[in-house]
Amino acid sequence: MISRRKTRQVMVGNVPIGGDAPVVVQSMTSGYTHDIDNCVREINKLAAAGADIVRVAVPERKDTEALKEIMKQVHVPIVADVHFHFQRALEAIEAGVSKIRLNPGNINDRQQVERVIDACKERHLPIRVGVNEGSIVERKDKQKRMRELGGVFSDNRHGHILAIMITKLEEYLDIFYERNFYDIVISAKSIDPILVMDAYREISKRFDHPLHLGVTHAGPKETGTIRSVVPLGTLLAGGIGDTIRISYANDPIYEVQDGLELLYVLGLRQRKGAELIACPTCGRIQVDLFTLVQHVNRKLKEEITLPIKVAVMGCVVNGPGECEGADVAIFAGDKRGIIYVQGEKVANVPEENILDALLEECKKFQAKVLRGEAKLGEKVVDILPPDPIGELGSGYAKISAAKAESDRALQILNQ
Ligand code: SF4
């Protein structure tokens, strides 16, 4: 169990971030905010996929003007992402958004930033403060502080950048603190995953505000997943991070799906819907497992709401061990599959019927759990490989032959 760093808590609409709240998943719309119908469609799609909060960009007046109508048609808190124009922040606040994302470094006039802070304070809205290259206030002792921090970080490969980030953050936060404003979430994103980890670790030691984790411009999903999940997963496993946004150059729905999955596998959120385990297949496979897994995945998403653990295994050699803890499991053999539900064999079906039969068993099991007649994870699939009763056809023959060969090899070695 991960022990999380204690932070202050802020409320974004009805969603708490920080404190003892679960880690929150965010995403951002990719279309124009002033295109109201499309924006509403995007927000609702992201919310249906599990986004707790959705951010929208408001670069122009027509975008903030659209916010009131958008918010009537959605049910998740909306964050306005403001760059350069403090007026956009004031208009978004007036329209009723739940949080402002502001980079003080992008607004040249300190008084303008203060006006945004005061407007948020009046309405109890939090502000996310991002650290980047800009700066609005030159601290009198900035160079001195940089030298101090440079010494602290001298062994770090990113020492100089870290010193700048911390110095800038201190500058920014001073503006908020001077106005008695503490409903702050901090982000310190970078494209470099190592810098992301170092920056958030250092910030977490110095400030008790909740942290918004992310890697900027992570790229296409194919490579962006690793670039994002490695630093975010490492930080979260170390108890750092209160809200996350994975960002891909792709449909933002993937950001939500991957963000949630990351939290599920780390045990930081209670899974919604089934958990699917599947083997990668090998030379023992005798069904089209990849296609089957795709179909099972889609059907489970559509029809199963409880976190039932479902395993799809290519054979019974490693299958039982690898799907340990599964509530419902299928072991494939020679164009067939045997289905087990919590340790009990319930069907032996030809390949073409596996999908329907498996789904039927999942639905029956879900109904039993909902009626209180069964418990998730109570009994595990427990059968002995390899296929002791030969029900899986020639898969068993292959496995037996392989086993006999390895036994012979062992005998020779032992002679
Ligand atoms: S479960 Fe069987 S088919 Fe799948 S990878 Fe393991 S040994 Fe190979």
C-alpha cells in the first residue's frame, strides 16, 4: 500500500484534490472552446471515460463567452487554462469555472495577477500555478537564492534548471501568499522524465500544496506512454502527486484511460469495470487469442461494471499461475476453451463460442456478486497444469511432448 504525502486540500467544484482525497485524473479538450457543441461533446466523452476534471483553453473572448453555455451541458468541473490575458481569467471566473490554470510568468503585470487571485479568493476557486521559463517579478535576492539552490543541486544533472524552477516558484507563490491565498495546486512539467521526477521531488519537500503531475509534449501515444508513465508512476509509487494529466498528441480519451489504469495498477483508485489479464501467447497457442482478447476487452467495457478479474490464457501450462486471483478465466487449447469461475469449471466450448460463453459467465458472476451470493476475489482459479484430463485436445499432446523432452534432457544432465 502506497503511503501518500500529506498536502493541503483544495476543492475543484465538488472534486477534492490533495489531503486524503484519491488521486484525480484530468484531461483537456483538443478542439476550440467557442465551438460549443463540439466542446460539450468532448467534455462529456472524457467524463464518461472517467475524467474527474476537464480543462479547456480560453485564448479569446469568444471562448470565455462560450463557457456559461458549456457548463450547463456538462457534469464535471471545468478548469479554464489561461495564458497571457488576465482578462480571460476574470471572464472565466465570472462565467463560473471551478479552477483557473495560470502561469504568472506569462502575465507581465503583477497587478493583473493580483486581480485574478482576488477574484478567485472571493469565489473560493483554486489556482494551479505552473513553473516555466517566464517570470513576472524579479526578486531582490534572486541571484543569491539561485546561488544557494545551485549549491544544493550541484550534484544533480539538472541542478541549474531545478534551481531556476524552485526560485521561480518561490517568487510566484510569494504573490499568492502576500494576498493570503493558499488554494494552490503546483505543477512543474518538463518533456524530460528525469527532470520531472527530480523537480516534483524537490517541490514536494518544500511546499505542502497538492501537486499536479504531468510530462509536457510527451508526443504520440506510442512513445508518450512510456515517457509519461515512468515518471508519473515512479512519483505516485513514492507517494507524490495528487492529480495527474497524461498528455498525448492523440485523442485525449487515451489520456484518461491510461491515467486511470496507472492509478488502478498502483492501487491508488478503486477500479471501475472489469480487469482483463491476458497471456502474450507463444508457440503453444492454438486459438486466435489476440483477436479474442480485443473482443473480450470491448465487451467487458460495455457490459461489466464491477471490478471482476478476468483472465484469457492461451493454454494451461502457465495459465493457472499467471492468472492467479482471477474470478473468471478461460484456458484455450486446440480450438477450444475451458472456462472457470472462481475455481469451478463451468464450460468447455469450441473457439467460435468462447467470447459469448465467457461474457455470459462474467455477467452471471456479476449478478451473483450484486445479489450478495459471491464475493470478488474470494476464490481463485485453481487447476493443475498440464491439462490433467486432456480436455483441451492436441494442446495437451504438444505440452506433454515438450515436458517429456525437458524431462529427458534433465535426466541426461543428471547422469
Ligand atoms: S499461457 Fe500458454 S500460450 Fe499463453 S504465453 Fe503462457 S505458455 Fe504460452
